[in-house]
Amino acid sequence: MLTQTITAPAVQAKVFPAPRAQNVPVVDQFSVIATCAGVIASEFSYRKDEEIYGEGEAPEYVYQVIRGAVRTYKLLNDGRRQVGAFHLPGDVFGLDAGSTHRLTAEAIADTTVRLVKRRSLEAAAGSNVQVAHNLWTMTASDLRHAEDHMLLLGRKTAMEKVATFLLEMDRRLVKTGMMALPMCRRDIGDYLGLTLETVSRALSQLSDQGVLVFSSARQIVLRNRQRLADMDA
């Protein structure tokens, strides 16, 4: 839900730079959409753990992470939480196909997002083939991630899940020689379907084996990506 004052005025026909080289195609697609006539992009800021939208709410906007990180999740009937995805700078989220959001979205850290009204996107897609194509491509990317996540949850051991997660973050985070994870280990566990203790134990084992080194609880240097890739195979 939108609970803060918009931090930047709505702008039209503005191209935003790609935050991450790894996601240049997705960022370019969203920038093309944001520059179309009739489509207005605004920026909005959220504090750590603040809700962006809730499960069951009408999907009024499509979002792109500018700074920070976002988790989308569902609370199960027994109180457990299943994280569906982590959205990092450059990622687009909120592309729900139905009339309501199926997941809740929260800021993992202090986060700024770009948002575009869904109605204006639908109108632009109806008259602009490029916008329609870009929206389809981003939706297909979400579907691929959901399929990969389903396989991860259902067919891999705890160590294989952690190895897969580390390789995913290594691909998606900005390369600085050190992988700075924005999410905590409980978030990781809820994403992988593991307990906090299991995640911590797997990371400790990988550290003992020399596969990775901890600079701090969330800062990791991968020393042996091939070993992780073998576990992920």
C-alpha cells in the first residue's frame, strides 16, 4: 500500500539509467515503457520492512527497484512465510495477471522504487506494439523464475538449495569482489523452504570447505564457484 508522500514528482518521457549491467535488457524494456506518451513514472521511497502492497489488494501499479531490495511473500495458514522472490535494483515486480496481488511486497532495506500506473501501461500496450512486447517479455521472465523456484523447492537437498541461491545472487548482485546480501538468513530460509538453522549450518559447512569466506554475516566472498555449480547441477 502507498503510505508515504511521493518523493519525486511524476515525470514523462524520461529515460532512467540502468542500475545494473546484469539486467540491462529488463531495465531497457521498462525505460522504453516509461517514455511512451501517456505513461508517467514516479519515484517512491519505503523504509526497511515497510509494506509496498499487500496480498489481496488490487494491482494499481507496476514497480521497478531503483535502490534497495524487495521481498514478495505469502503467509501460510500455519503462520509460516514463503518468500516467492527477491527483487534487486533494476528488477520489475507487481505484474500480477489477476485482479488482486497474490503475494505481499515489503522493502528489505530502505528502498526506492519507480512506479507506473497499471491502467496507463494497459492503454499504452493497446496502441504500441513495443510496449506490449516488453510487458510480455517481463511477464515471461517472472514465469521462468517461478518455474525455477518450484523445482528448487521440490527437487533439491538443503545444500543444493543454498548453492543455487548463492549462484543466483552472484549473478544478480553488483560485482564488487564481495557479495553483499541485502536479505537476512531467515529471509533466505523462507525463500528456500529451509529453517534458519539449516541455512546457517550449510553456510558454515561451505565456509569450512573453503568454498566461501565471510567478511561479515551478510558479506561473502565466493572462492570456489565451480564447486557451487557442481552442487547446483
